[in-house]
Amino acid sequence: MKQGFSLLESVVIIALSVLLLMLLSSVMIISLKALGRGDQKAEATQNGFIVFDAISRELRQAKKIETTLPASEIEFEDGHSTSPISYIYYHLNGTDLVRESRRYYFSDDPSTYVHKKDLDSFGNASLLQTVATSTKAEYFKAVTFTQTGHDITIDATIGQNQTIQLQTKVSGRNL
């Protein structure tokens, strides 16, 4: 009576085991890649909505939109603060969505802030002072601001490896 496996039987079992492991590892790698893509999409969506929420809060309080819309940037007079007169400007810098706080003044009195389109007694336009600049989001491929009446619509394409489209509509209280 024979005990154990022959050499041929052992080689066949090892070969089948290796094929089974390769198949299982391929399925696992594909599943992990799909999970990673899903995580990236969820993170991009969440970040987009966080940024949209911040912009929406500021636009609801805006006193006046200075940018001619539709445009890929927007500047508006900040309604949260009346003194000093200040403006908020959103734009893309590469794939970064950037927020700038701005003020305008005349060259003969740089400590007094005026409205953007004001002219001094000589007919000179106001000058720009950027007070603060911050990156609010990354991986923005495009952003468009449009206006219909008191409503501002923000459309954005966001993503690093995968792109998603997001849209929100904001009703300005003071526009």
C-alpha cells in the first residue's frame, strides 16, 4: 500500500494552488482600486459641498455683485461688514479655488476705503488692496457663476483622477 502523494500529484496541487491564489489576489486588487475611486469621488463631493456652503453664506449677504456674470470668477461687496467697505473675490488659480478679501481706496487717502467703482475728485479710479488670500479648495477643474435675478448659480467640475459635476443655487438677500 502506497502512502503520501507522488511527485506529479504534488506538482499539480501546487500549480492549482498558485493559480487559485493569483485569481483571488487579482479580484482583491480590482476591488481595492474600485474602493479607492469611490473614496476619491466621495471626498471630492464632500469638499465641494463644504466650499459651496461657505460661498453660499457669503453670497446670501452680498450687497452687490461687481463681476459681469456668467464668469469663472466672482467679486462682490461683503454684506457682513459695512465698515470698512470690503469685497470678496473667488477665482481659480490653476486647480485651487482661491478667496481674496479686498478693499479699494484712493491714492491721496489710503486709509479711507471706498466702493470699487468710485472716482476721486480728479476722476481717478479707486486702487485695489488685497487684505487676505486663502485657498479654499483643491482640484477644481472649472467653476462658473451665473446670475438670474437675485439667484446666483455655481457650477463646478471637481476631481483629481475622477471628475464630478456639482451645482448649487443661492438666493441673495440684498441683491
